[in-house]
Amino acid sequence: MKNKTWGNYERMRPDQIETVFEKHPIAYIPWGALEYHSYHNPIGLDGIKAHGMCEDLAKKVGGLVMPPIYLAANLIKTYPGVNFPKHSIEFSENLIRMICEEYLEQLVEQDFKIIVILTGHAGEPHFQILNEVADNFNKKYANRYCWSLAEFDILPDEMLTANHSALGETSLQMVYAPDLIAMERLPQDREITLVEDGIAGRDPRPSTVEFGNKIVTAFLKEAEIKMADLIGKYQ
């Protein structure tokens, strides 16, 4: 255990947490949602991909991965012009702000130096709220840092942009939980649309695990560069 560099916080004993924390006082918060993601993907897609990517990054640079947060505002159920009222559990923007603020303060109390919030759900202003809380945190604490991002923030647009259950998210799901996908449930004889199918972005039908792994590899490459800079400054 003495060489352990990362772990899932909720699955570890105090002595195991301290072993990792001593070398890597970094916390990763995967932020997701319980949200309708069309016919073919699980309701928890956002948290599943964020948690998997946080684990992969922690394996690279060290730290402790917190359990995914499945609380989000601004879901598809209240998106203008579409009608998908079921299978989405939505919370208020004020609650999201309060949870984020209190969570960060709890991690300060535990003396974490670097906190990464990776949100798999990028509805607005949900995503903006997380970024604002992180910005305020960084102004308050000179010796700590919170990096709030979505996976597409550090990737080129030709690889990945914000999408809802489209090619990018579906390919990532194929990396982290392929057994939860049912591609055969997608229509095969017409164009995919947001209004009809609850999918926004590039057609998910060509999704592959190879493309998902390409996204993950590119994400980790850029994230490692950012983390090296933060570790040099704050750890």
C-alpha cells in the first residue's frame, strides 16, 4: 500500500486515504446528473463518464476520487422546445451553488490543496455556476486551487464539443460502461434530432470505443499538463 498514488475515497480506510493524501493532496469531484439521454444511453451517463475520466487522471497524477455527484440543474426536461419530462431528476440552481460551495469548504477543512471538478453535465447555467464557485474559491484561497471544467474544455472542437448523448458522449460511454448501452434502440431509417430523439450533436450511430479512447487519451494529455502546473504551484 505504501506506493499507492490514488484511490476512490469512499472505498478506502483512513490509513489508506492518508497514504495517498501525504503525497497527493488532490481531490477529484466527478459531477453528473440523473437525466434522460435518449433511448440508447443510461440515465447516469454524465456521472459515469466524469467518474471514469477522474479515475484515469488520478492514476496519472495521483489523488483521491470522490463519489460522483448526481445532482444537476438545467436538464433536458426543462429545455425550451423539447418534450422529455420523464427520467430526469432536476434540482435548483441555488441548490447546486450551495452544494458546490459547501463541498469545497469541506475539502479545505480536510486540507486538500488542489480540487478538480469535472462536470459531465454542461447545461447552462449549471456549468457556469460551478465555474463561478471555483473562481470565487480561488480568489478566497491563495494557497489552494479549484479547477472546474467539462471534458470538451481542453479538447479541439473537431474532436469533441458540448453534446447530449451524441457521438462524443456515446463513444465515451462505450469506454466506461459499454454494457449499459443499447445502440439497437436508436432509429435506423431517419435523421436523429433533438426534438424527436433528445440527442444534440453529431449522430451517435457511428460511435465506437476506439473514438471514445481517442477522446480520453487526448483529454488526459492536456489535463496532465494543467495538473503538472497546478502541482508545481500549490502542492
